[in-house]
Amino acid sequence: MSGQSVSQSSAGIRGGPQFPPEEAVLGCRNVTKTFGAITAVDDVSLAIDEGEWVSIVGPNGAGKTTLLNVLNGFYDPDTGGEIFLNGENVTSDPSYKRARKGLGRTFQGLELFEEEDVLENVMTVRAVKERPNLLSALLFYVAGGRKVEVENMRRVEEILDYLELWEYRHSTIGSLPLGIQRRVDLARSLALEPDVLLLDEAMSGLTFDEKYDMVRFLADLHEKEGMTMVMIEHDLEVVTDVSERMVVLDQGAIIARGRPEAVVDDPEVQRIYTGVE
Amino acid sequence: MPCGEYFTSYEERMGLIRWRIERVALVLGLPIPLIAPFVLTGELVSVFTLVFIFGIAVLGLHVMLSYAGEIVLAQGAFMAIGAYTASRIVNEAGLGLLPAMLIAGLMTASVATAFGLPAGRVKGFYVAISTLALQFIAVQFFFRRGEFEAIHGGTQQSMPGEIGLVGDALAIGSANEEYFFALLMLVVFALLTMNLSRTGIARMFRALHENDLSAQVLGVNRFRNKLLAYAIGGFMVGVAGALYTIYIGFITPEFFSIDITLLHYMMLLLGGMGRVWGVILGVTTVELLNHYILQTLIDIFPEGTSLEPMFFGVIIIVVLIVEPKGLMAALGQLKEYLRKWPYAY
Amino acid sequence: IGGGGSGDNTALVGGIHDLSGATSDVGQPTGRGTRDALAWANENEDLGFEINHDWVDYAYDVPNAQNHYNSLTSGDNPPVIIGWGTADTEALASEVARDEIVYISASYSDKLLAEETPYNFFVNLDYTSQGRAHAEWIANNDSGATVAMIHNTTPFGESPVDGTEAYAEELGLDVADNITLGLGANTADTQVKRAMDNDVDYLIHQNTAAPMQVLMSSISDLGADITVMGLTWTVDEFRAQSVADAFEGVRYVNTNKSWNQVESESPEGWQIIEDSFEREGHDMSNPEIANINYVRGVAHALLAVEALKRVDDDGGDIQSGSAVREKLIEMDDFDARGLLPVTLDYQDGDRRATMFGQTYEVSDGEMVPDQEIELPRREEWLP
Amino acid sequence: MSSGQADEPPVVELDNAEIVYDRTFLAVQGVSMSADRGDIVALLGPNGAGKSTILKMISGIGRSERGEVTRGSVYYEGDEVTNAKTNEMVDRNVTHILEGRRVFEDLTVEENLRCGLYRGGRRIRYSKSDYDIAFEYFPKLEELLDVEAGYCSGGEQQMLVIARALIHRPNLLLLDEPSLGLAPKLVVDIYETLREINREEDITMIIADQNAKETLEVADYGYVLENGQVELHDPADVLMDREEIKEFYLGTSSEESRYSEIQHYKIRKRWK
Amino acid sequence: MVDAAGLFSVLVTGIGIGALYALVAIGFALIYKITGVLNFAQGQFALLGAFLVVVLSTSVPFWMFDVQVPVFAALGLTVVIGALLGVALERLVFRYFIGEPVLSVVIVTLAFIGIVDGGIRFFISSQYRAYPEALQPSWSITLPYDTSVQAPFVIGVILALLTVAGLMAFFRYTVLGSILRASASDQQAAMVLGVSIERTIVVAWALSIAITSIGGILLAMSSGGAGFTIGDITILVFAAVVFGGLDSIPGAFIGGIVVGILQEFGVYLEEFLMPGLESVLPMVFLLVVIVVMPYGLFGTERIERL
Ligand SMILES: Nc1ncnc2c1ncn2[C@@H]1O[C@H](COP(=O)(O)OP(=O)(O)OP(=O)(O)O)[C@@H](O)[C@H]1O
Ligand SMILES: Nc1ncnc2c1ncn2[C@@H]1O[C@H](COP(=O)(O)OP(=O)(O)OP(=O)(O)O)[C@@H](O)[C@H]1O
Ligand SMILES: [Mg+2]
Ligand SMILES: [Mg+2]
């Protein structure tokens, strides 16, 4: 598949990105993010290839989430850092623009719209893509606002069916088990029809079955759509099984990158992260 | 999930009237406001006219507060801006009521948007300061000062007894005409708001309200949508202000004090945030309650009219203790039951 | 209550009072005075008709006034409505003109004397002339003194400023900048300091009771040597008594008599008040109600009754506001059974009841009647 | 059963308890379980199985979510405490560590710890030495004292809530998903620390966790819940050897890894 | 001509009146800090305090009950009644709203406005009520430019400072203080540490109303007696509190002072610009500040992480 171009480059697991970020689907160069004293992300350069599945691991507080936040513009990187999306420099774009340019995202703490039901949650994000103008919205029947909504709903229903969420359509988020909520979170970002998916611990707190399902969907998206995946995950089993490349962060800096098998066996990584020797 | 009935198409699911009970209610309810003026006392007709006008204003607040979650404390100022604009259009330009309302709405919308700008940085209760400042600037200062006559056209203005809808055509003057016109306007704006609430625009408002961080990361432009909310809400309140001038017939800054704002909050929150019907329910309840308590006191205990706000307050609190989420929530449970009827759960 | 059911020999007299709202401190005695006097007239006068007083306590909240007005006018219009203050009077002025309903109220803005509002009547000097009366007094007694207006920024507060200042200058008084004191002010220190800096001897105060209190307490705190001259709403027996030493020396002007004056000078009017207090069980010794504002309310009622009576005597239509207005214009011998120090004389082109002002000075908590001021009745003073 | 004398009553005991939310939603039915003094008891099971619910009803906090024990009863050290108020249970030295690292975000780490000293308002004054027990097990916190808890990383926050609970000097400690979202190494560390605490301070613990492997390793006894009922219960070591546990919770049954073959798994819906 | 003396006396008066606002503002901030509720009836509680003193210390009856105690007993009693009122409100009203949306409690406070105001008008008096001699201290302290500060202002500044210091220490250094803040940030997590929400509500309202009624009394003293304008300061106070940072006690204090100063300065400017500025100046200034510092002076910033 598309990943191999990279995974062959067994040029050790230290060193920088194997091709310039400018050319990447999603990439960054010399990104640093500090919060007062804390350096959450420390001079990270990353290049993710079309259709690649990359995992980011690292101890808690390593800066994984912060890195994602910088990538999709929730935080601006400290001066000097640059972000590239589909080969375009998006460093100055606010997060909502990057989202519309095809950067999907799920959240560690699933930041769902708690009061709404599943359908509304996904419809909301869908509205970002196909929004009726104010007039047609107000007049609804007359000026085509309805057409847009119907179209959106059709699309959203497809996504819900795809993720096997149909039965939860009308249940409010709060009452759903964690596994389903994580899936809704995924559905929400799919409504953007993204080129790249950023997954922040999309499987933490899930049982084996739920993880299995989640991986199923992701794998299918990756397979059939060639969707590019950037996944933060603590479950090394998943990481090694699904991802083609692995990046290890510690204290904000990349300490290792490369093919999972190679990386997990690295003693440094084991000392800092896995703990098993 | 609905088990009594189900939908066959998305269009149907997006309809305004979806459940049998709603259809029944509509058919039974529709004629009432239409025949009301011919059976009610002049006092009640007048009370309901006010209900309709405030209804529009509170719908505006509803868009800004329940959808976009912006704490706006300038109902008084917005209505004043609408009122003074309308008065000038009618008295000086003589364009008639409808153009006056339109321009009043646009004027208010633009001022509202201007004072919504801080929402780009400021969140939660803090943003209240912005519109609160407007309230003071407009009502305590601007409209009171003759120095600005060129702009507001006089601190006190009175409307002609008869106002044409367009130019001098279709004049409105009598209490009943005002009643029906206000009713019509309320219906129009209620429908517009309902439409808004089922489209992406309102969804994005709500999303920003509930979790602005993730909403932005998922592509919602926070600043733009907040301003849009101010504009839409401001427009509606401004229109209400314009209608208020034909209702009272005379405007002076004191009529637009902060008390109106507090009253409208009471109406909105009592009805239960988030639903258009809740707004209408809230406004009606508050106005009628006040009216009847006062009348009762005048009849049975004329020396105790100062107890009116006290009784009103106590009733409100008791209602809330019974159903803290407001009248709409209480009705909702009833509706759920009826909707499923006759099917069992 | 609701709509006005008025048969042929009942006259519907609407009432829009403030018994519990922002201005109820003065509105309550006035409103009660009116209600009591109308009841009294029904009992004790041999009117050829019954007065049906359909009133509301609108709590100084305009929509309530509007609602009640619409209810009063939903049947056939009442001939007379006895209103209360600025809010209701100005809100309804154009409507009463259109519906030809005489509107007697205690809003004394000279704007209401204009042609556009021919149906508004009041039983007092307009605010501006009250200010002029004070100025006149200064000119007579302390010429060469410095005077300044102090007032709030509402139209009510602003209304007498220019006219009074102009007249004061004409009388050769030094007029210092006018000063504003908000309705909701909690201190007047800065205002008073400013007056002191400008060597003001007399402050003519157009405001409501609360700011008057604030002003007086700031003056006494700062020990300023300034005489405050209050317009209608700033002084009454209750205030004079309850804060006697702060109000010591305050001057006041009005055109209906104070409580004590009525008691001592006008037996006929006093009778009405005594009967009413008896009937309603009010307490004569309680200045909260037994004060100049109660008298004011009674005077309003009597004016309405008198006009209606005259319409009825001439076989006119007591349902007709215009007929009642006719009589008001005709009348020139009405002194409200002695509750007024003078007789009223409304003219078609000039609805100023009188140019006569009774001034008072507060000493040891009493409103002591002082000189009587007669102002020239000038055309150009009309709006 | 394991440690803890036979004669004294178990620290907690659920007798055929049924738990209902909102008077309508049956979350747990007929669960009987007990924890002896000094034991670590593991509650396993998929999401929605009712683990948290049981803990919530023991600590009484479930009442604040309209939860209620509608049948059966709950005993604490022999006394019936069915549907007791939270602060009553706190007075009996029961401390509940809620799901999802509930630190007080805008308080500093030090103030968070201080809140652990609150005992029905009895403690007003405090001294640094009150925190010793926290630093003993989580020395890292000592460096973070003045950091706002909200800015701490997931691991730091997890340590903080456990430390806060320790300062509370509990007799029974209820832990809900202590390893949620923690890096593997940290999970191991936390569980080791918990074991240590359990031994040193003689604190009885009930741990509800997804992470069956680590949990069972430290636990004395284990219950497996599935949709509201106890499926299995046994001493931890026995459970670990059971096939179904290996299959579904430990994932050590089949040797080759499990996610890789998903690539070839047929998905039933189409995307687009 | 702008003269130093004039400006100075404006400053002094501003601080004086501001300190009285501050006391009410602190009450407002307390309730928000602990229960997250905006109490739109704060001014009415100040008003109630002001009138209770009248009822207790003069012959003015409360409905048909005419109590009359020595002035200083009356002051004490008023504050105590204020605190008890807080307790009563929890028992009668607020406990039914635990776990319900905050906004519904906000309506309740809107309802209080009418209840208190109407109650006073009916049961006590709808008139301005003068304070007894003992509560109209004639002494005043004189500062440079022979500007004198009247007694209530002096007392107000002192009391406000004491209250702020006391409360800050309470929240910063005591266990109870921390746990109160904690339960504001996460009720459940606080409950499992033994907090009873009922008790926190009682503490919040009792403290708040007590402090607020002190403010009300002083406002009345400064104008010679209790008048209904005291009730109108709520919105002003709200602005002051937002400016200070909603949940910050020192913030509320500074906010109150700033509003006071700006108001007086607005009055002062009338001479040079135009009247009516006293109501605009504070608001515009606060608006500017809020735009620059979105969480007010010392408001706890919302932690924004994903
Ligand atoms: N908004 C912020 N302000 C201050 N510090 C922050 C902020 N966001 C993150 N940090 C700090 O940056 C560091 C990295 O945090 P981050 O959430 O990226 O860790 P992580 O790798 O995602 O950990 P976890 O696996 O627990 O999610 C942590 O020390 C955290 O305290
Ligand atoms: N407050 C509540 N109101 C209504 N239902 C609830 C509530 N909390 C939990 N439930 C439901 O009760 C059932 C048990 O939930 P519980 O949280 O105890 O499961 P769990 O085993 O802890 O799952 P998890 O591993 O996600 O914590 C679930 O179906 C859940 O939806
Ligand atoms: Mg993270
Ligand atoms: Mg759980």
C-alpha cells in the first residue's frame, strides 16, 4: 500500500523526517510550543505521507496532544515553527480554516456537544461543510435552506450507518457508554470528509471489543479511502499492529521514529515508555 | 426515540409539526388568537398586544442567549434604538411602518454587532459588560442628551395615532389593528426563528455555546458566528422596539430602562431556554400573571397593590421548584405522554 | 374591573395612579386623595349622576398605564381620566387628544400647555414657572444673590432649567452653571462642592424625593451655606418632619395648600378630608398620607367632579370629554373648596391654571407658608 | 478467601443489590459481592457493565445522579448503609476516586491536596506535614505544588487524585478506572504504588478498571460484571488462569496479535 | 479649570462611595464564587439591610410588629438577620435547585427583586426613612486641600478593607476556604471528600447577605436614611464585579472603588464636557478593560485544553 515508500526507509530510528514537510499531506518544521516554563513541544519536525498511518506515543505529558493542537491550529507554534497541509503552508490559518481544508480530529476527552443527541452532533460539523446562507436558512422552504439540510442529513445518516451508530441516533451523549461516545467523536470528524484524521487516544478506556470495532472502522477508512491517519495511542498492541510508522515523543521532543517493530525494541523507548524490558 | 410514530423521509423529520399532538394543538389553537379580540376585554387585547411585541424581543434574546450563549444585557437599549429609528422614519421620512421596522431592525442589528465585537475575545458572563455598557450609553446618556438631536431626532418623540404600513396606505391605529399586526409579526418571527433553529447556522451557534473549543477545531468560525447571532438577535429586538412605539405612541428614554432587560430574561428563562414555544409561553405567562395578580389585588385588597411583585415572585419560585427547567420542560413531559398515546411505552 | 360600563347617569372617571411604583412615595397619598374624594363626592354631593372611578395602580410602569387606557377606551370613552405623573401623562397625551378625553394629572411640564395636547390639564404652576417663582422670591428678598439650577437629566428634570435661568437673569440675579444630580444618586458631595466653588447661594432643585434627601444630607455633611429651593416633588410634610434638621430652611413652592393650611384656613375642603380619613380609616397624625400630596389628589378629583357637574347642570352630555373641557375653560371661580390658595382660570389658548405660587419655608419640621408670588402671565412662556 | 480475619465482618458487602437510575434505568441487578479488610478487590467488565455504578452507590455519590439501591442492601463493616448520604460514608472513612481524574482544575496541586484534609468541616487548620503521606508515594507532586492542577498532564493528575484521597486517610478506597489513558509504564507504576499503599497503610481497595491484566495482578479477589450482573468471581490468581478471561480481558489466549488481521475483515457498510 | 483640589476631592468622594459599592460587590462575588449564581437581587438585600435598621431602631413598625432596640443592637441584629435569611433561603428555596441549571437559580434571584422591594414597600414603608441621630455621625476627617470625608465613607473604607483581607485569607489559607472553591469547580469530586452542597450554599448566602447589608446600611447612613435608590445599585455592582473578575474578592473590592471614582469623575466632568457622564464613564472604562483582560482583573481564567 501507500505506506511502504516510508516503511522501507530503515535508516535507523533517530534523525529527522525522511522527506521535506512542505511536500507532505501533513507536516511541520521546527515546531516548538512552550507554556511559561513548560516546553510542551520541543523543535519537532514531521512529514506524513499520503495515505500513511502514523502513531504517536510517549509518556503522559510528553506533548502528544499539544503537538496535535499545534498541527490543527488550536495553539500557534512559537515563532519559527511552520505547519504544512497538502503542501500548503497553513501556519497562519486559524484552526477552523484548517479543518475545512481537510484536517479532521478526535479528542482525548471527547469534546462532544453534550446536550445534543448523536445526530445533532454530527449534523453540526456537517454544517461547516455545507452551510445554507442566512436568507435561505431563515426562509427554509422557499430559498433552498431545506435542500441543504436534507442533503446534509442524508450524508450524516450514511456516516452513522457506516459507524454502526444508527440505533443511537436520537440518544443524548451523556447517556451513552464511552465506546459509543468515542465513535460519535469519530463520526463527527468524518462529517468534514477530511484528508487527514488526527486521533487523540481514540481507544483509551475502551474494552477489547470496542477497540476492535474502532480499529475495524479506521482500517477500513485507511484501506478503502487511503485516508491518512495520525493516531495517539497508549495501547502498544494496537499501535504495532495497525500503524506503518511510529513516532515517540518524550518531554516534547521526538526521540525515535520509524517502523513500529524497530521502534518498540529500542531500549531507550522501553526505558521511557513501555517499561517492559 | 419515537415509538408512536415514525418518519418516512428526512423532509418529514425536519418538519415543524411532526407529531399528532402538535397537529391537534395547532388546529385547536390556531383560531384562538384570531377571535380573541372580539371576545376579550379591551384591557386583555392590549395586554396580548404587549405579549406579542415582547415576544419578538425575547425571541431576539433567545437567539443570542439560548443559541449562541451570549449574555446580552441591552434589551432596553436595542428596543430604544429600534424605537427612535422607527419614529424618525415614520415622522420625518413618512415611509410608513414596514420600512420603519426594517430600517429600525437593521440599525439595531448594526449597533448590536458593533457591541458584539468584544465577543471575539471575551467569553461567558464577562461579555455581558459590553452590552451593559451600551444600555447605559444609549438610555442613560445618548437618547437623553439634546446635543445629539441631529442623530436621534429628539429625546422625546410621539407617533401619529394612525400609521400606514407603507407610506400612508393600510393605516394602523385602533387597538385591534395593533393587536393583529403585532400578532402577525410575532408569527413571522417565530417561524423565522424556528427555521433558523433547524439549520446549520443555529447548530453552529449551539456548538459554540456548548463547547467552543472543539467546535472551532472542527471548523466553526467562532467570531463570525457570534457576530451573526448579535446581528440576528439585535434585528429582532429592534423590530420589537419599533412596534413598541406604535403600542405606546410616545417614546422617552425612561421607557427603555434595564428593567426591560431583566423582565425579558425572566420571560425567557421561565419559559425554558432553547425552544421557540418556550419563549412564547414564558412571555405570555409572565404578562398574564402580573396582570391578573394586580387586578385581583385592586379588586379585593386595593391598599395592598404593592404586594403584586411579591406574589408574582413567590409564584415564579414555586413553579421553578416544581420544574426547575422551566415551563416548556413541564409541558414537554405532558407532550411526550400524549404523543405516544394511545400506544403503550 | 376591566372595561368601563357606564350607563347614562354614570360618569366613568378613569384613574391611573402609582401606589406601589418608583414614585409611590408621593404617588400614594395623591392617588388615595383622588380616590377618596371621588367616593366622597358620590356619597355627599347631590350629583345628578354616579361617578364610576375605574382605576389602576400602574406602578409607574408605562405598559400598565397603556393597558388600562385601552381598557377604559375600549367601550365608549370616559370623559375624564385622572392620571399621575410624567410617564403616563406624556405617553398618553397624544392619545387623549385624539380620543377627546380630559386628562388631569400631576405632571406639570409646560410642554403639556402646547396646542398639540389640548386635553391635558393640571392644577399647579408648570415646573418652569415654579422655578421662576423661586427666582422672583430671591429677587425680592436677596437681590444680587447667586442662583443655580440642580436637576436630573431626564426630560422631567431638564424641563424647567432654561426658562428659570432666563427669568433669573432677567431679574438681575447671578446665574451659575446648572448642575445635574441623577435620580439614583447615592451621594451629592461632588455636586455640592461644585456649587460651593461657584459661590451659589440658592440651588433650585427639580427632582424627586430621593435625590432631594441625598442633596440635603450632602449639604449638611459639607456644611455648605446654600439654600435649597425645591420644586413640587421635593418637599412635603412627611419629609420636612422626618428629617427636620437637614430640611431646615428649605424653600418650596406649590399651588395647592399644605395640610395645615387646609386645616386652619379652608373648612369646606377640610370637611372632605376629615370625612374621607374617617371613612377610609387613615391616620390624621401620619404625615405619610396626611400631607400636601393628599390635598393635591383631592383637588384633582374635585376639579373633575366640578366640571362634570356643570356639564350635567347645563344638560350637557357627561360622557363627552369635549363637553367637560368646555366647562373647564369656562370656569374661573374654582378653588377646590379652598384647597387652592387661588381660583383657577383656564383659557382656550392658555391652559395655565394660574400664575400664582404659594411659597413655604421649612422650619422645625413644619412647612411654614411664606410669601405668595404672582408671576406675570406672559405669552412667550407658553411653548 | 485471602487475608483478613474470618471473624470480623467484611468491610463492604453488597447483598443482592439492584441499582436504578432516574427510577427508570436498571443499571445493576442482583449483585452480591464483598471486600474483606486489607483486600484489593477488582471489578472487571466492559463499559456499561455497572462497575462505576456499584462504586457510586457504595460511596453514596450515585444519589447525586438520581441513582438508588432499589432492592437488596449494602453493608459497611457490618452496619447497613443502603442509600446512605455521601458525607455519612466519608465520615466512616470511605473515599471514592471518581472516574476520569477529577482534579480541581483551577486550584493548585497544593490546594487540591489540602481539600483532602476536609473532614465534614472538622479540620480548619493544617500543616505541610499533613501531606507527607502523599509525597511518600508520589514524590513528583512535591515539585508541582504551585502548579494549577488543570495544567498537569494526565499522569500527574491521576497521581494527584490518589494522593488527595490518601491524605483523606480512608479505611476503604474506591478507585474507578485509575489507569484510564495512562502510558503503559505509568500504569505499572501506579498499580505497584497502589499495592504498596494497600499493604503499608492497610487500606481496603475496590478497583474498577478496564485494564484487567494489571488489576488482577495486584488484586486479591476479582468480580467480572456484564450488563449489570456478576458473571464470575474468584480469587484473582484463579481468575487469571480462566480461559474466558484470557480471551476477552487479557488477550493472551491466542499468540499471534489480534488487530493485524482486521485489514482483511469484511466491513458491512460502504463509506461514500 | 481643572484644579488639583477639585480632582482630589472627587477622588476622595469616589473612593468613599466606591467602598460602599465594594461591600455589596463582595457579597455578589461571594455567591458567584461559591455557587456560580449571579444574584440580581444583591441591591435589594442591601436595601433590606438599610430598612431593617430603621425598623429595629426607630418607631417604624414592620407590618404590625413594632420593635425598638438601641441603635447599635439594631446594627448587630440587622447583620445577624441577614445571615439567618441566608440560611432560611437555602432551606426554603435553593436546596430544591441543587443539581439543576444555574440559570434557573438566576431567575429566582430576579424574582427576589420584586419580593424584597414589594415586601419593604408594603410591610415597612414606601417612603424614604431617616436614620436616627446616632446613625448620622457628624464627624469627618479632613485631608489635604481641606477636603473632608464624611464618617460613613471612612467606616466603609475600613470595613471593606477588613472584609477583603479576611475573606482572602479565608479562601487562601483555610481548608474550608479551599474546599468551597473546590466544590465550585467540581461539585461531585468535592462531595466525595465530605462536602455537603447544602452547607456550602448556606455559607455563601449567609456571608453574602450579611456583608451586603453592612454595605446597605452605610449607603443609607451616607445619605441620611434608607431610600429605595439603594436597590438600584445591583447593575453597577455587577459591572464592578465583572471588572474585578467575577469570582475574585479583591477584584470586587477594586471594581467597586473604580466604579465609585469614575462616577464621581463623570459628575466632575460635567463642568467641562456635558452632563450625564457619571453613568457612562464607568461602563465604557470597564468595557475597555474587559476587552484587554477578558477575565477581568483577577478572574480565574478558564482552562482551555483539548
Ligand atoms: N494550555 C496549557 N497551558 C499550560 N500547560 C499546558 C497546556 N497544555 C498542556 N500543557 C502542559 O504541556 C505538557 C504536555 O501536555 P499534553 O497534554 O500534550 O501531554 P500528552 O502527551 O497529551 O499527555 P497524555 O498522554 O496524558 O495526554 C504537560 O506538562 C501539560 O501540563
Ligand atoms: N447518571 C446516570 N444516569 C443514567 N444512566 C446511567 C448513569 N450513569 C451510568 N448509567 C448507565 O448505567 C450503566 C452502567 O454504567 P457504569 O458507568 O456503571 O458502567 P461502567 O461499567 O462503569 O462502564 P465504564 O467502564 O464506561 O465506566 C450504563 O448503561 C450507563 O449508561
Ligand atoms: Mg494527550
Ligand atoms: Mg465506569
